[in-house]
Amino acid sequence: MLAFGFLIAPLLVILPLSFNAEPYFTFTEGALCSTLLAAVLGTLAVLGLSRAEMPFRNLIMGLLISPMIVPLIITAAGIFFFYASLNEFAQLTGSFIGIVLAHTVLGTPFVVITVTATLIGFDRSLVRAGLMCGATPTRAFFKVVLPLILPGVISGALFAFATSFDEIVVVLFVGSVEYQTIPRQMRAGIREEISPIILAVATLLIGLSTLLMIAVEMLRRYNERQRGVSPG
């Protein structure tokens, strides 16, 4: 209890100091775009890697989850130089699309891991049964596969959203003053002065993190019930 109190005490100090009527930021759609892209691309990648005939599966899986393993500063520098090499074709550095794509790279590994875990023990005979009943492969996917892996997709998307929403290092490398994310604004505010506005944003982030944790736990329990496993 003492350790828990020590960890939670700073949050209890922030909450009463955070009420302020002054506007600080406006929400942008960048995190949502990154989340959607990461969820779609990560799910498609896992479905492809789950096929037995897929070559170099381990190598591709390692590449997909590498942004979680490689230090973030190295990933950010790599993305920056990659964008710089493409300047003749597209100006991604300092653009909205550039930030979205960079955050998609960071969020996709979470979707890959959660969907892969959901597919463990997946009975592929259900898909074959759907095809034998006359369903097209597309219809079998949306009616059979997607409902079973949906909890993993949503869980991964929530983690991808949290990663994009809280990320600052990559934004410092590839962003611009035109596109200010919340963590970047908070960093600038802390460097200039500690304002109650920053504390208010911190309180919102704490609440958002709590809601995400609750949502992930609810999805885990739902997935266990779908599989006939008693929640642990």
C-alpha cells in the first residue's frame, strides 16, 4: 500500500491544480488516422503471415515488430533520413501525412502482436465450412474471421492510438511548427513555464490512459468468453 501510495501521490497533486478555463490545444485527427492505418495494415499483415505457405514469416514478423525493440531515437532518425531521401518525389518532412505515416510505423507492431495472439488456436475449419456453404472468401472473412479476431484488432488499435497520442520524439524529427501535437506543446510549455494548463492536459491524459486500460481489459474478457475460456 505504501508503494502504491508513493506512485499515485503525484497524480493526486496534479488533479486539483489542473482546473483552468484557459484553452490550450485543439484536437487533431492525426492520431485517429494513424490508428486506423495501423489497425488495417497490422491485421492484413498478420492474416498473411498466418498462412503456412508464406515464405520468410519469421523475418517479416521481426521487421514488423522492430519499432518496439529499436530505441525510439534511432527509429526517429531513420524515418527522418528516409523522408529526406524522398524529397524529390514527395515532401513528407514537416507534413501532416509524414507524421501520420511515422506514427503508423510505431503503432502497427501493437496490432500485429495482439491480432497474432488472438489467432492462436483459431479453427480454420470454420472458414472452410463457410466456403462450403457458398460464401465467398470476402464474405467468409467478414462473417467468420473478423468477428473472432475483432477484440485483438481493437486492443491493438487502442495501443496504437495511445502510442500516437503520446509520442514526441518522432514529431520533433519530422514535424513542423504548423502541426503541434499535445506532447510537443506540453514540452514547450514546461521549458518556458510550468502552467496550470499543462497540468490540466496531464489530467486529461491520465483519464484517457485509465479508460484505455479498462477498455483493453474488457476486450480481453470478452475474447475469453467468445473462446469459451473462463475469465482469469
